Amino acid sequence: RDTPLHRPLYMKNTNVRVSLPAVCFVWQIAMIVLFGVFIRYNPESDAHWVEHMRTENISSDIENDFYYRYPSFQDVHVMIFVGFGFLMTFLKRYSFGGVGFNFLIASFGLQWALLMQGWFHFLDHSTGKIYIGVENLINADFCCAGSLIAYGALLGKVSPVQLMVVTLFGVTLFAVEEYIILHLLHCRDAGGSMVIHAFGGYYGLAISWVLYRPNLHLSKRLNGSVYHSDVFAMIGTLFLWMFWPSFNSAITDHGDGQHRAAINTYLALASTVLTTVAISSMSQKKGKLDMVHIQNATLAGGVAMGTAAEFMISPYGSLIVGFCTGIISTFGYLFVTPFLENKLKLQDTCGVHNLHAVPGMLGGFIGAIVAAAASEEVYSREGLIDVFDFEGKHANRTVGTQGGYQAAGTCVAIAFGLVGGAIVGFILKFPIWGDPADDNCYDDEVYWEVPEDEETIPPVLEYNNHMIHKHQDM
Amino acid sequence: RDTPLHRPLYMKNTNVRVSLPAVCFVWQIAMIVLFGVFIRYNPESDAHWVEHMRTENISSDIENDFYYRYPSFQDVHVMIFVGFGFLMTFLKRYSFGGVGFNFLIASFGLQWALLMQGWFHFLDHSTGKIYIGVENLINADFCCAGSLIAYGALLGKVSPVQLMVVTLFGVTLFAVEEYIILHLLHCRDAGGSMVIHAFGGYYGLAISWVLYRPNLHLSKRLNGSVYHSDVFAMIGTLFLWMFWPSFNSAITDHGDGQHRAAINTYLALASTVLTTVAISSMSQKKGKLDMVHIQNATLAGGVAMGTAAEFMISPYGSLIVGFCTGIISTFGYLFVTPFLENKLKLQDTCGVHNLHAVPGMLGGFIGAIVAAAASEEVYSREGLIDVFDFEGKHANRTVGTQGGYQAAGTCVAIAFGLVGGAIVGFILKFPIWGDPADDNCYDDEVYWEVPEDEETIPPVLEYNNHMIHKHQDM
Amino acid sequence: RDTPLHRPLYMKNTNVRVSLPAVCFVWQIAMIVLFGVFIRYNPESDAHWVEHMRTENISSDIENDFYYRYPSFQDVHVMIFVGFGFLMTFLKRYSFGGVGFNFLIASFGLQWALLMQGWFHFLDHSTGKIYIGVENLINADFCCAGSLIAYGALLGKVSPVQLMVVTLFGVTLFAVEEYIILHLLHCRDAGGSMVIHAFGGYYGLAISWVLYRPNLHLSKRLNGSVYHSDVFAMIGTLFLWMFWPSFNSAITDHGDGQHRAAINTYLALASTVLTTVAISSMSQKKGKLDMVHIQNATLAGGVAMGTAAEFMISPYGSLIVGFCTGIISTFGYLFVTPFLENKLKLQDTCGVHNLHAVPGMLGGFIGAIVAAAASEEVYSREGLIDVFDFEGKHANRTVGTQGGYQAAGTCVAIAFGLVGGAIVGFILKFPIWGDPADDNCYDDEVYWEVPEDEETIPPVLEYNNHMIHKHQDM
């Protein structure tokens, strides 16, 4: 497919042979240096653990946080690499880029996130070090998710170097907004409706809006799926869907917090599937289902429970959240994405608007409402303090006030996404990043060695004869 | 592929645009209402947990059942959605329906199961509420499995609305037979050889028998795999195979019970693979292996260990069970499925007869034998009481009696499957469900928007020229 | 594709209809007998557990090793069956063989490993029994990995019977070298850089070298990927990559040992991805990435951390290890594999030289250096004893000595691989194993019933007419 016939009309230099290795090497070396200066094991992963157990009066190795959180961490890890990665393989000729660049930027992002989140949340000011354990790994994976969501809006239209830039700034912005929302505003957001999904969604949309491509229709032939690429994408969908209870419960409080967050998310997601199917079927003359909806909108319930999952939203409350977000998300794919593209000049390849931005925003406000409606009767006095962390200088905060702060936090996340995304978008407009031309998008040929097509497997004998003649010629 | 040339010969109305959304919406709303009335968090997932710890003298959060069972739950969850789902992608043009409808009906089924199993097993009669935790989620997933197994027999021949009906009744029947077997007969069946596999298998077979399609050969061109759909199916096979130890141990007793069930299942499955390969190779003139056997019969050992896995069957006993069931299941695919289709008018797409019905039945009887052979010497007095729950009104039951009840339980499961399936089959014969015609089966075109074929990707320049002319015309 | 046109030039008898079933049956029966004689449940999986808890003063079921290790076990299990299996589906027409034979030999290998490792490490000399629990299952999976790595070098060129032989000897050799390295030399090697990767890699290379095929270029048309087979292989890559932290931590010490090993591996792997991408991009004129590198070299950091992961290598040390091995492994794919093939007559299908042999060897030496550099200051006195097991007759060993032994252990592993592999290679040269001819390699047609190609799906009506005529003819 590299014959003159297939040359793009608008030539752009997509050669990343200098820029991509340079970015990878320089940034990775920077990571090593910064890790050397700042990152150390925390008491639970340090060889001094046995001493630590004695001084802290910990009775058993099983009390090491590793055993509370490692299974959830691995589920989250699968969501980041297989979930997001395979969800983005749905395009007929961009599966390598979908899963491969996701792999690259998440691998960079999690290192940078350990540093950024470390500086903001885990820095020991007496030693100047960041002490890490399994909870930090989960948070780093979470932090990457913001940038991977943004990638969903940009899929097929950017170069890997641009994606590295998106991730560098995405992780940085994430750490700042997370600090403001969780520490300054003292919000709760265990599964990240606000800090991950609303932020990541609007971040990606703002970038994509700035990078609007007026002639993108010239790549339309590749902007779609084939049968097997849709099945590959279902791998991503299902691993995201199945492990979302782990995502929303991974860093909640030990005990009932993790337990309840998992149950609520499980229920919301189940409910979402039914309403997604219903709306998808209704939207087509013959009642046929659209794979785009099944692959994406079925996940909206997990996004929308990101804040409220650890609260006492009650099982039927979770079902209601899933019910509504399935409908809203599917409608988004049917009507809002085309509207955004045609009227607002916003090209959103994976529809992150409908899967992350809006459900994330809703999740933030749902969290605010559920927080404001909390009562000692439902939570018990101790439970209320535990769940909302009403301790220290926040000991006297009322649930109503908490609800207000939760709502404010949602707005902060959106603002960071929009403003940060716009700025990053402008940076990405410099003509140095190796992005493809408008008629050359959604094509793995640009950045990957793509194998020949299957049809070209020649029959054995013919080929052998050919080889034999060749040998004789030699 | 929607040209007149491809119109099915026998037209049937497969439009589900009203019925599918109606079923999804109405049933989901019913779930919300019933959850609102009945379902609450149990003490381990409720915010009162800290108080509960104090009153129950629980020393640490790690004693929350979440940490005993959540990793197993997630493995089971993967089996239900990726395992069953991808196992059913093997057909060349029904992969969307295989994985997609599995997703839909499991999402409904688990909600209905929480209610049905709750009413029968977990209802607190003083408050009229069902209190749920992670064990209920596992049980709900288990309960879905029965209906998903039935789907295997019906794959490609029914509409999604019919599948919802299959699941509604399947879960209901499951809850009743489970109540009879586990509570009234006081059987042990941790991995569900009886209540899940024997029931689900015969339930699906009975439905399929009632729905016999005399002209199904007209769809024969699509009743088979292509190369890559077979590889997709191996994803399902492997996740089922790998996580089956978690399936059989997920709800067994804490400690040795879970530990032993996992070991036994692991061994039985390993053994099954070797005998499956042996029989598959022997059955073909040149010793070639058949993917159908590798995808399915390799799992029979897990099914057959569903009851006995938690017993002291001993490691070599597990190997023997796997050895025999691998042989039996592969013979089933070679001889019994064709026999059923040709002589008994029973069309079983995935061969659930060989993978679930017969191994499940065998598993029930193996469990009966192993139970009857139990002794205080092997189990210890306490171990015997723990494993078989010889407490309360069953304190004086002998192992021989227990064996008898186990065998009776197997028969109950089969009876429920056959009778229930026959009734549901007749319900599904009403001409209102939108099922496909005999010459239109195994085809995703009927219920899905299917993308164009890969071959139709036009070359770039040609396409661009075309687009440019189109633009000039506009 | 079985027409005369496609007949291989050099006919070889690839019929395994007798040999494959015979090997499977006889060996499986041998397993049953040996398990009957030797294998029993250990106290944590035996029904006497409650008594054991009392006598050992264990306070809770959660202290059962099952809860410390089962989640890691399942991750390792996924790596063995889905990770290795799907990584080997990358060839365009050998995906069945890649994932299917991997399934077969791992299922046999883990049984044989339980026995072999049991005899060497877990035999209770007073009773003559091997008592197994979850740690044995992990070790058995590890032991299989050695042979699966060897399969990578042989992929597409051997018969399933030969693979069974490779596994039989591979597991045997593994158990012996492991005994020497871990017990006699008292090395630490939690993730098996030495005992698994260096051994397995050189074992496979030596076999492949002995089995050199001078006319393998005649199969060149099938020695490559197609688009979707590369995406399938990414499933394998990602599950290996994600779960490698579990692999390296699965059998390390409870508490900080598992925790630290997971963190170190996670970091090394992230770093490897960036340098792999950098070198891959640099190696091609236009900076395009090669899927072979992304699929394989990204994993080298996990291999190289197999020994040092549980040590206090420090987070930035892990990043450095990943950084270097990503570069080395990608260079291996670019230059060493072609060199080995052309100059050394060593055909290495998957490049196990670059992914396992060299990174494993490096991992062994890295472990030696890190061990030699250990200090009481960093580890604490107790920590040093715990991590390096300086107890009993090794109580007085210095870290310097330990480093020397670690280096010696690496050499033992390589020697066992090379010598053992050469011997096994000669055994496999006997003309009785049913291996394919040089112009018939990398082809599933040889050992599998392969479905017709997708293109041959006939249109509906045409086919139906045909069927109707056929019926009328009958």
C-alpha cells in the first residue's frame, strides 16, 4: 500500500524517526534521575517492614496494604492496558495505533504520575522523599487514565510524539486539579468521576477542538470498523466493564468502603447495559443494535458511579444511576457526536464526550447530591466521619457543605480540562510533531510497519517453484 | 449483504424495535422498584461496619468477607462475560450475537438473580429485606451461568427477546431448584455441577428440542467457524479454563475449603486437556486436532469437579475425574451431537450436552460417591462437620445418607432443566418474539448493524478523487 | 488447501494419529499413578486445617497461604496460558498451533512439575509424600514456563509429540537445576531470571540449533504475521506485561517481599516500553514502529528483574534495568536474530534469545550485583536475614559471597539449558516424531482441521438454491 497510487494528497512529514526516540530517551532518563532523587519504598514495601510491624504493633503480614489492594490494582492495570487499549482497536486499520500508543503513553504516564502525585500528595517534607506502595501504583494508573481518555478523542489523528505531549501535560494538570479537588476542597472521589473522567473527557475534547481538521472527510474510508476489529474492541469493553467495580473501590477505605463501592458499581453497570441496548435498538428502523453503543455506552454507569460508589447510595440508587446514564450516553452517540462534529467543529473519534465527559460530570453532581443527603441514621456517626473524612480541620463540616464542595470540585475538573486542553491543543499545532495529513488519518501505515494482507499468501507449490528458480538463478 | 439476492427464502419478521426496548425498559424498571423494596447492604458492606466489628469482636478490616472472596468473584465475573461470551464467538458471522447477547442477558440475569436467590436464601424475615455482600454477587453470577449455558444450545437460532425470556425463567427455575437442592435436601454443590451445569445444560437442550427447526440446513453455510473466529473463541476457552479453580472455590468455606477446591479443579482441568487432545487426534484419519474439541471438551473436568472439588477427593482422584470427562466429552462432540441432531431432532449449536449437561450430571454423581466415601479419618471430626455442614437438624446425618441426597439433588436439577426447558420452549414458539427464519440463522445481519467487509476498503487516491468530485458537484 | 497444487515438495509423514494419543494417554495415566503414590494436600488445604490452626496457634482463616498467594497465582496462570499462548498466535497461519500446543504442553507440564519439584523440594522423608498447596501450583506454572519459552524458539517447526518430549525433559532439567541453584547454592531467584528465563531460553536455542533446517526458506511465505494475527499477539503481550509484577512477587516473602517485588517489576516494565519504542523507531528509515519489537522487547524488563525484584534495588534502579534491557532486547531483534540465523544456523522463531535468554542471563547477574551490594543499613539486620534467608547453615554467609553464588547460579542455569537442549535436540532428530518438512512449516494445516477461508462464504440465495436442488435430487 505504499505505491504512488496511495500517496496522500496533502503531503505532511510524518517521519518521527528523530522526535519519537528523542522524546522517549530524554524523558525516560529524566524519570530515572527524578526517581533517584525523590522516590523511595514506603514502610510496607521496605525491608524494614518487620521492624515497622513491631513498632506499629501490627500483628500479621496480612495487614500489609498489599493484601488489601493488590487484587484491585491488577484489575485496574488490566483496564488501563487491555481495557482502554483494546477498546481503541475498533478502527479497521488503526488497531496497532490504538493498542500500541495506548501502551506507550500509559507506560510513560504512570512514571510521571508517581512523581507528580507524589510531590502533591505524598511528599515527606522532613526528608524530601516520596514513599511509594501499592496505593501509589493504583493512583498512577488512575492518573494515566485521564490522558488515555483524551487519546480517545484524538484517535487516528495525532502522532505518537503528540500523544507523549498530551500525556506529559495531562498528568501534570491531573495532579494539580486532583490536589485542589481532593485536598483543598476536601472532596471524595474514589473512582474519579470528577478528577479522571470529567477532566480527561473535556481535556481531550478541547484538544480535539483546537486541532480541528476541515478535510477529515478525506480519511472517511478508514474511519470505521470491520467485523473482527469490532470483536477485538469488545475485549476492551468487557475488561473495562467487568473490572470497573475494582476501579471504583481500589482506593476506598478498607472494609465496608471497598465492599460497598464494588457492589454499587457492579449494579450500576448491569443496569446501563439494558438501557443502552434499548435505546440502540429503538434508534434503528429495524431495531438492529449498533456495536458502537454496545462497546461504549454500556460503560457509562461505571463512570457515573465514580464518586458516589463508596457512599450509601443504596443498591436501587445505583441501578437508577446506571439506568439514566445508559440512556444519556447512547443518545450522545446518536445525536450529540454528529452535532459536535458538524456544528461545533469538534471531531471526537471514540465519542469520549458521551462516555467520559458527560457521565463524569453527572457522576460529580450525583456524588454531590448523595453526599448532601447523607445522614447519621444511614451512615452511623462513625461511618459518616470515615466515609467523608470529617476529621482534623474538616471535623465540623456538614454534609450539606460537603455536597457544595463536591459540586464545586466537578466544576474545577471541567475547567482544568477545557483550559488545559485548549493550551495543549495550541502547543500541538506547531508543525513539528509529525502528525498525519487530513487524508491520511486512521491509518497504521503512517507510524507502523504493517504486514501484507492475508490475501497475498501465495499457494505453496507456485511459491516454492519461484524460490527454487531464484535459487538456481543465484 | 442486504440486496434482494440475499433475502431469506422464508420471510419472518425479525424486527425487534418495539419488543426489545420494551422488555429492557420494563424489566429494568421492575428491577429498580424491587431493589428499592427489598435489597440493602449487609453488615460487611454497610457504613455501620465499624460498629459491627466492635459488637462482633472482629479484630481487623481484613476479616471482611470482601478480602476472602473478591479476587474469586472477579475471576468468576470474567468467566461469565469474557469466558462464556468469547467462547460463543466461534461462528464466522455470529460473533457479535455471541458476545453481545451474552453481555445483555447476563446483565439482566444477575439483577434478577440477586432478587430470586435473595428471597429464597437471604431474606431476613424480621425486616423483609435481603442484605447483600460479595457472596451474593458471586451467587448472582453463578445463577446467570445456568441461562448462559442454555444460550449455548440456542446460539444463532433465537432473538434477543427470546433470550431475555430464557433468562427470566432460567434464573427463576434456578433459584427454586437451588433452594430444593441446597436447603431442603441439604446437598453441597459449591461449583454447581448439579445446580448450574446439569440444570443449565438440560434446560437449554429441552428448549432447543421444542424449538426444533426442520430446515436449519438452509443456514448451514454460516454454521461454522473461520480461522480468526476460532482464535477469538480460544480467548473464551482459556479464561474459563484458567479461572475455573476460582469458580469452584469462590463460595466454599474459608481456609482449607477454598484452598482445596482450587487445587482439585486445577488438576482435573489439566488432565482433561490431555485426554481431549488424545481422542480428538484419534478421531481423524491423519491425527489432526479439531478446534471444536479443544475449545470445549477441555473444560469438562471443571464442570465435573463442581460438586466434589471441596471434598477430600485427593489430587489423584481429581486427575481421574478429568481424565474420564475429557474422553466422554470429546466422544460426545464426535458422536452424540450428530446423533441428537439427526435422530432426536435436537439442534445443539455449542454442544452443551457434552460440555455441561453430561459432565454436570456426572459431577453430581461423583460428588455423591465422594461424599458417601467420606470418613472421620480423612476429614477429622471437625472437618467432616465443616465440609458437609452437619449442623443443626442435619447434625446426625451420616455420610452415606449425604451421598444419597447428593444423588437425589442431581436428579432434581435434571428434572427442573428438562421440564422447565420444555415449558419455556413452548412459550418461545409464539410467533411474537422476532426469531429468524430457518434459512436466516447464525447471521449477525439480522439483529446487528454489521460493518462492510474489509475487502471494500478502496485505495486512497481513487477514493479521494471521488470525494473531490463529489465536493465539486455540491 | 489440500489440493495437489499445495502438496509440500519434500514429503514427510506428519501423521500423529498414533503417537500423539499414545503419549497423552500413557503419560496422563503415569501422572495419575504417581500422584496416587506421592501427592497429598498440605495442612492448609487439608480438612484437618481447623485442627492445624489450633495446634499452630493460627488466629484466623485469613492466615491461610491461599489468601496471600491465590491472586498472584491466578495472574501467573493467565500469563502461562493466555500470555504465552496468545503471544505465539502472531504467525498468519499458526495461531491454532501457537495457542493450542501451548495449552497442551502446559497442562502436561504442570502435573509433571508438581511431581518433579515435589521430589526435590517438598518431599516429606518421614512419610514419603509430597504435600501441596497454592505455592506448589505457582511453582508448577513457573516450571512449565521454561518449556514454553523453549517452544518459542521452535514455533512452527515441530510436532506436538516433539513438544511433549521437550516438556518432559524440560521440566525434569528445570527441577534439577532449580534444586542446585536454590538449595545447593542457596541463591534467591523469586521471579526466575536464572532458573526460568536463562534456562528456558538457552534450552530452546540449543534444541533449535540441533534441529537446524537448511531449507526453511521454503516456508518463508508463512513465516510472518497478518494484521489481525498481530493484534491477537498483543493480547498475549499485554497480559504478560501487566501480570509480570505478580509473576516476580508470587512466591517472595509475605509482606514487604511481595510488595517490593511487584513495585520494582512494574517500574522496570514501564521503562522498557519507552526504550523499546525508541530503538524500534530509530531502526527504520521513516521512524515506523515494528510490531515484533512492541510485542516482545517490551517484556524484557520483567525478565531482567526476575532475581532482583525482591531485593532493595530501589525504584530508580528498577527503571535503569528496564531502560537497558529494552534497548538490548530490541537490538537483539534487529541484529542478533538475523545473525544467529545466517551465521550460526540457529532458527529462533519468536526470538527467545532476545526476550528470555539474554535478559534472563542479565537478570541473574544484576541479581548478583544487587545482592553483593546489600547492606544492613538499607535492609536492617532482620531484613537482610529475611530477604536472603541467611539462616541455618547459611547464617554466616556474607552478601559478597551471596553475590558470587548468584552469579554461579546463572552459569549453572545456562549450562543446563545448553547441554540439556543439545541432548533433547538429538533425541528429537529421530524420524519418528511426525515433524513437518522444511517447506511445510508454520502451517496449521499439518496438525489441525482448519476451517475454510472467510472469502468462501457463498451468498445466501445461490447457496439455498443449490441446497434445494440437492434436496430435490435426493
